[in-house]
Amino acid sequence: MAGVVFQGTSALTLDVKGRLNVPSRHRDALMASTNGQLTLTKHPVGCLLLFPRPAWETFRDKLLALPMSADGWRRVFIGSAVDVDIDSAGRLHVSPELRAAAGLVKDLLLLGMGQRLELWDAARYAAHEAQTMAGEMPDAIKDFVF
């Protein structure tokens, strides 16, 4: 996965069986680097995290090394993690539990976020982005040159 950076947003539709078509620009990179092996888990802001398996294993190992006081967050991330594979039709299945946790029904957005992707309900993401844009820009970003 070295050198692969996911970015951009793709509008997707979840089918009645809980599957989505992985956009070719991401699918090609995922098939080449991980043979389509991914891990889905909850994100605390209400979306799902989609990791290429090697990136997930690195994240999981960091979580497992944390002290006992982090058990609650380990449960959120590791306890809800599901290993998934891109099927021969280029689709990914999202379990009913994870769909419910992220409010995924039909209209979705897949956001590239560097070494991982995020899967959002389109309306939930629009509300999240509006809230973010209405807030103050973090100091770490204020000094960027655009």
C-alpha cells in the first residue's frame, strides 16, 4: 500500500442486499495492492472507515498497544470491524450492523482520506460538512497557503 493515497468523493448507491460498487479508480488500486481485501469498521463521527487490510492491521496494532483505559475505543473500532473482499463484480458488502450504525440506506458517498476511505450516508455527510464549515477553522489549517 505504500504510495497509494485515496482522495476525492464518489456518489454511490447501496443495493437492497447491502452491496455497493467500488469506483474503478479505487478498485484498481485496491485489487493491485491488497487483492481487494479490506476491513470496515465504525468511525465515531457516524460514518464507516474502509481500510485496505494492511493499513487496518497497522491501525489495529496501534489500538491493541494502548493501555486498558482505551478499552472503550478498542470496542468501537475492533469490536465492530468486519473483513470484507471486493467480489468478482467489483462490489463490496456492508453488514446490516454496520449499515445501521452509519445510517446507510441508499445514497452514499465514498471519500478518499489518504490511507483509508470513509463511507457516509449522503445526507448525514452533508449535515456533517455544513457543521464543519460553520465552525472555526483549526489553527493547524489557518496558516496554510491556498
